[in-house]
Amino acid sequence: MRTTPAHGRVDTPNGIDLNVRSGPSTAYRVVDTVRDGSVQPLRCRTNGSSVHGNERWYKLPHHRGYVSAHYVHAFRTVPWCRILGN
């Protein structure tokens, strides 16, 4: 059974685009960007590298990548990613 994904608003300094990375760390390559102020669906959350003290990352379903939760304000609780079949 699928549920409606959580959503969050991107909030970056100076209105810059937020990097979408192939994994939950700044060490992963950038695969896309999302615009500051945009509302994005959030598939799940996981821990990764720390960004300004925040180790939480959100997986985006349509980009197949991750964004740092430091720059995304979720509108509701985002479920944890499953270890298998993320």
C-alpha cells in the first residue's frame, strides 16, 4: 500500500539552487538541483554526512537522489528509509 509522500520547502541561503546528490553525503556526486523556495516530495529520511550539524538527509522520489535536511523544512514527519529497496 502506497501513501502520499511527505513534502518540504527548500530554503537555501541567497536563493541558490540546492544540490541533489546520488547518496546521503556531500561526498556523493551532484545529479541534479532543486530551486530555492520549491516544494519537493520527500520519499524517506536517512542519516548521512553532517551539514552544519545536521546529519539527516531526505530521498527525493523523482530525482532518485538525496538532499540535506538542513536546507529543507518538512511539512510533516518523513518516514525512515528501509535498508533494502530504498
